[in-house]
Amino acid sequence: MDDGPIAGLTEKLRREIELIQQDERLYRSQPHHSLADQEARAKREVRILQIREKLRTLIERAKQRSNHGSVWYG
């Protein structure tokens, strides 16, 4: 995987996080929440965890790629 797809996916995830944060701000600004609102919030929380894991994977891949061609001198 080259840097282009990694950067593209990272940007896509960043935009998704922004949308989730907007939804969360709206949720918190309302005093009462329906069951559907609570379920949607629970889904957002799960999605945030999935995104965090995906970002960790992308960072690890990027680190491996940057270290793969390195030459270490002793």
C-alpha cells in the first residue's frame, strides 16, 4: 500500500469523525433523548472505536513503510 491510499483513507476517516462530532454536539444540546437518539449515540460510540483502531493500523503501516527501506549502522 503506498502513501496515497493511506492519506486518502486517513482524510476520509477524519471527515467522518467531524460528522460524528457534529452529531454528538447536537445530541448534547438537547435536554431529552428518545430511545432512537440513544441508540444512534451508541452506534456513534462504536464507530469511533472502529475508526480509532483503523487509524492505529494505518499509522503502524506508515511506520513500517518508513522503516522498511532504512539502513541501520551499528
